[in-house]
Amino acid sequence: MKLIKTLILSTLALATVAISSCTKDNNDNTTKGTITATIDGKVTTFDKNVLGATSVVNGNTFTSIQGDDEAGNNISITVVGVLTPGKIFKSDAANEQERPIVIYTAINNDSYVNDNNAVSNIVTVAVSAAASNSIQGTFSGGLTTLVAGNGTAKTKTVTDGKFNVALAN
């Protein structure tokens, strides 16, 4: 559980850095990568504010990538471990350190995270290429909102996810 909290905090920290590093006078429109996925049947491209970074926290290597779509929705993918081509991270892995976290934040501030109850639709992140300055791969899975009390969870299904993102040094 401590690792899950660390993953979520690392993802939020990356998001904060990305948002705070954006300035109105920055006219650098160079692409730092793209993330695409089909969200509930709709093909979506997350090619705004794309950011990728790898860091070490408490001896664990974390890699997070994120991007925004045209409407302002955000997707974030975090994995723990050294990036190795062919490595597949699954949310139901026996080793907690091999469980990826995918977070989708809609413009209405609803946040969706791995739905660990969706046994038939577990979150999977597969690394197809990795270098010190970039990462490529695929992802998919079921996401849900966190609910307190008697609320009803909302869900999202992510399929055909692909990423090709530069990693910050």
C-alpha cells in the first residue's frame, strides 16, 4: 500500500511540475511525444503538454508520462522499475512493484484510476522501446472513480492505448 501511495504522489508531483512549468510566453510548440487511446469507444489524442520523466524515490525507479487532449482531459501512466523493451506491467501482478497506475482526469475534475475489481479488464502497460531519452509502448484497462460512502463509482474503458514520449533529463 505504501508503494501505491508513493506512485500516486509521484504522479501528482509530475503533474504539478508540468503545469507550473507552462508559461504564457512560452511559444515552444515542439512535440515531446504523443499518447493516443480509445476512451469508452472514442479515439483520443493526448498531444498537449506531453511530459515524461524518470526518477528514483526510496530506491525505486518511477517513470511517468502524461498529456492533455484538445478539450483539456489528462491521461497519466506511471510504472515502477527499469524500463526494458518487452516488459509488461499489469495491475494484478503478484509483485506490487510491477503494478502500473493509469489515471484519467476529465475536465469536470472526475479522476479515474485502475479498477482493481475489473478482473477481465486489468490495466496493462507494455514497453516496446526504451532509451534514456524516450519510451514507447501500449496500454489498456478499466478505470474507476474513487468513491467515499455510498456513492456510485463511474467507470472508463481504455483500449488501443499507445505512447511515444520523450523523457526529461
